[in-house]
Amino acid sequence: MAQGNAKMAPGRCVLVIAGTDPTGGAGVVRDVETIANCESRAAVAITAVTVQDDRRVSNVCFQKAANVTAQMEAALLTKPIGAIKIGMVGQGSTAKGIAKILNSYRDIPVVLDPVLSATSGGRLATNALIPAIKSKLLPLTYLLTPNLQELGLLTGHPQSPTSLEAVKQAKKLIEKYPDLRILIKGGHNIDNECDDILVTSNKEVHFKAERLHQNMRGTGCALSSAIAAKLTQGHNLVSAIRQAKIYVHRKLLACNAL
């Protein structure tokens, strides 16, 4: 485990900004588990307390924006933060508060996994969140990791059924935010392979893997958190994504073996 690693270096701590999940299947529990398994440390700022399971979201209690930003400041002033992973934000006011803090830490890479709904279909965000993400958080984001549904919502288009169409949507978003990098998660497309695609202003990089038919919650949380952990360890973005993909693939294989 990370806590017992004598080679742990300053800067290898990920600040996770996310909501809770009482089952541990997604949210901050999955994030912290992943970061520890990737041999980094985690600090946390909780945005919401949810009541959910594999089937439904029963209740969501959003934290006040001021409480979220206070948690962020405490972590940033105390721990050597090497990357910031943002998951469930929930409210537009919270996104705006997070952005104010991030403006003072431009040297720390931000990985944004835009959680808008649960795997079960329950909503985890207010209507004001998407405009706030686009106006406040995307200009400060190093890597955006949407699935196909989230990418469609952020671009204002229907969900793309194929990787080719998703890349077109991502490029439209990058036209507005030239410094943004987008990792399109291909787990929900109709292609034969699971093809995650990194799209930047000047290139595309494909990360193909065998499609595993295991429905494990929290794969998006795990992938983005693993990427953030690898960035704190000095990996470049392509290497961080590749290592994170390997981690998630192994987790899915382990689920299949149960």
C-alpha cells in the first residue's frame, strides 16, 4: 500500500473532489482505493453525500460551495498536491467555487471526470452545472474524461454511437478550449473493441483493449483517478492513460473471475 512505500516522494498526492457513495462502488471511495492501489496518496474534498446503490439514487445532499472550497484550501495548504481529480461536482455554485481556488494553482494538472448521472440513471447534478463546467472549469482543465453521454451533453449534441462521431464532437469542444485534452471513454460505444481516444488540438491517440462484458460501477472514477495518480509520479499523459487503462482492465478481469 502507498502508506508503507519508503520511496514515496513529495508531490505524489492527489486531491480528489467528489461525492460519496455508501456502497463504495463509485465516488470518493473508489477514487481513494484506486489512488492507493496506484501507490499514491489521496486528500479529499466532499461535494455531496449520496444515498445510492447499483439500482438507483435515492437522495443527494449537496455540500455548500463554501464548505467544498474550504476543504480544498485545507488540503492544498497542508499536503504536497501533485494532481487534482474532480468527479461529482453537483451544483453550478460549487463549480464556480472550485474554479476560484484552481485559479491560484494553475501549475497543478486537473483531471475532470464530468459526473452528471449515476450508472443506474439517477441524476447527480443540477441544471446549472453544465454551463458552469463549460464557462468555469473547462478553461482550467488539463484532461477531460467524458463518456459518450457526457460528451454529448457538454457539446449540446445527441450521444454519439461510434468513436468517429465522438471524435468530431471532441474536436468541436477543443476549438473553444484549445489547451484542453479530451479522453473519450469508449465503454458505451457499439464498436467491437473498447477504444478510448485521446483527442488534442493536433493529434489523436487510441488506447484499444478487449471489450469485457462486466458491468462494474465506478470504472470512470477509477480510470480518471489512476491517471491523476500516474501524473503525480512523473508519467507523461499518454503513459499515464496507458497505465490507468491497464489498472482498470485488471479490475474488470478480477470481477469476471468472481
